[in-house]
Amino acid sequence: MPLPEVIVRRGDRGAAPIPADDVSTRFEVVVCDHGPIDEPIECRSFTQVRQTVGDHTATSTLRAVESFFAEGGSRVVLSRAVGADARPARLALKNGTVDVLTVEAAGPGTFYHGVRVAVGTADSNRAQSITLTLNGSPLVSGTVADAAEAAELINLSGHAKAVVLRTDSWPLSPVTSGGELAGGVDDAGVEPDDVRRALRAFDEDLGPGSVCASGWDDSAVFGHLADHAAATNRFARGDFGLTTPVETMTSTAALLRRHQNARYLQLFAGWLNISIAGVTLSVPPSGVHTGREALADRENSAGPGQPASWTFGEYRTPTGVANLFTRGEREQLNNAGVTVVVQDSQGAIYAEDAITLVDPTRYPQYAEVSAMRVTMAIHAAAKQALRKRVMQTIDGKGHLAAITTGDIVSVCANWYTRGALFGETPDDAYSASVTAETEPGRRPRLVGYLALRPSPSAHTVELTITQVAPSDTI
């Protein structure tokens, strides 16, 4: 039921939906001061990031996110990673000695010890006021008449959630002093498996984009990113550390080149210097690079078909490169499949190339990042076309399959017109077909088959996209 006299602190307005083929979102696993776990956190500015998960701390990994926005990015989706020992703070609200509700922090850590719950004395109708504050600032306040209403009010705070333990014990005992949540434990000792768990928050329905974990220079984490990208139609970016030796980077790249999903992974070498309030800081390069890509996607008609590399992708915000490599080192890294960030003699800073980890002689169709981004965009748009059509009645004569084939051909034709698919004719650049499957005992489904040439290579990228009907539509 509606809660009377409720005052809620308002945050940012909701974000507008993004086009299906927008591939500029940055999905980032982070260590941060606060925030929920096991769920995506969408932000459209670094100001909103600060409000939602906190500012930089000694253990946070938000610098790449900040540089993404500064360079031109407009949407991030975060997932908070915590170690195995992290715990949320809690508070029991009682009626005498009986626990009526448990108030639990929205996420692990000691940040939530600043959340306080005040409970007023019940009136003659057994209604009472509840107010939640964070370090003295109001979060939510209202008058409630039972435990269910109390839980609903508390859940509006954004920093705590309540579980009703008893519905037959009311009113609550007044809480006029104390009332702080307690027992929260921070654990920034995040292991690769913790990163893998955090990646699960990024459901495929959140859209395509770059998936990153810039706080970890670890081959296992890089592998988890590539696996996630392959399963969700995304592209993974990994950052080698500021002081990682060239020999270590090349050996790690050689190991990951054999990974089954190496074509979904780009690794960067060369941290970037940025200036914040007059202080120079070094940051992982993937944040700036993906921000530059997002800007290029918005400002250039060729969209993701253009790589943010060489002079086309000169970075705007960095003041220098923290670790410059010799020409021999750059060639060594490039041959291993590593994208190297450079500063030329004119002072321009950019990625010297934009390549994936695959062996370009064996898999040239997967070697260019620009090709993988175009493929990702077409995959997303084709998936949306299948999702739209599968809601309609699937006939047994192939009519719906033919219509949907036309939808996907139109998607491919658009990218061919933009110069992002290669071939003297459309038939050389792409092909698409759709079949309708209506086997007894299985839900109907549309299956799209695409062959694309997103690079000059004669080899094609093959896609099979399946969309299952939510219910019988035969």
C-alpha cells in the first residue's frame, strides 16, 4: 500500500535507452568504497559514479572509469568485486526482545556503519515514524503502520534493505539513540574467481560493449574477460600493469593467444599520464581508449568501423605516456598481439595499432579490433530483429523466416554502405539467412546465420544467433 508522509532523497534521473548496435558502453569490474554486489550499476557520468560507489580510495580501481568519461565515454555499467571475507553491516529492529525486522546494508563494508535508523514512539493507532540517515544526511523518512510498510520504506533508502521476520509483533521499540548498522567488513583482497563472479552481473540484455577489469594484470582475469565477452556478444579489454616487464607481457600474450576466445580480447601496454587538479597521475590505457572509441562512434559516420588508433584516434586528455618502449620492444609486443600506446615526435598520443590476441596469419578475420566491434554491432542488431519477429506467429511455410532474413540483410546493408564491410559487391561482403524451428516439445525459435567480411581479409566471420520464443507462437 502507499506509504504516507514519505520523503525520499532523489538521485539522477533515469537514462535514455541506447540503440541496439551501440557498442560504446564500458562494462567494468571494480573495487570501490561501497555499493551493491551481484548486480549491475549503470552510470552516465563520473559524478554519478562517485554518488553511487564512492570516490577514489587507496584500494579502489576507478581511475580507468574516470578517464573513460573524460575522454568522451557516456555510459558505464559497473560490478563491484569483493573478497571472500566481505560482510554487510546489519541492525535488528525489535519489539521488546523480539526481532521484527533485519536491516542490512546495500553492500559489504564499513561505509554503511554511517547508516542510522531512528524509530519514533507509536501513536494511538500504532503508527510510528522511521527515519534513515547517512552520516547525518537524510535518506528517507515516513510514518508506517506495520512491519511490511516499514520494510518498504527502508528499501527506498538506496543504502539498506529490510527483511520482515515477524508480522505479528508490532509496534517497534523506539530507537532514539544509536541505531547504526554495524558488523560490516571490507575485503579488497579480490582473487580472479571473485572477478569472474562479478562478471555475472553483466547480463547480455544490458547490451554490447567493452568488458574490462583494469585493476588486475592477471592472465586468469584476462581469460575470464574473454570468456564473458564470447558468451555475451562483447569485447574484452585488459591492461598490463605500469611496471610489468616486456618479457612478462609477451609471455602472457603468447599463453593467451592459445585461449579459445582470444579473438575477443585486446591487451594494452603503456599507461597514460593525466592531470587532475594540477597533479599528474598514471592510469590504465583502456579507459582512455574506450572513451576515445565512444567519441569516434558519435562523431564519425563510419561508427565502430573506424578504429581508435593511429592518428585517427589521437587521445585528447592524456599529457604523456608513463612507460615509453623502444622500437624493438614495440615490435616484440605487437608481434605477440599486444596493443601499444605511443607518443610520437609531435606529441600526439594514440594506440599504435588496435589488434586482438589471435595469430593474424591464421585468423586474419579476427585480428582487427575494428572488425570485432563491427561484428558485435551487427550481432546485436540482428539479435534485436530476431527478438522482435519471434513474438509473431511462426508459420510452417517460411514466410516469417523470409521477412526476418530481410530485416537482417537490411542491417548488414547499412554497415556495407558505411564502409565497414568489405567486398566489391554486397554479396561479397555479407550473407544472411533465417530459419524457423518448430519441433514438437520445444518452444519455437528463429535462428539467424550470418557470414561477414568486417576486414579486408577474404576470410569471413560466421555467426549463428538463436532467439527462442517466450511462449508458443505457432
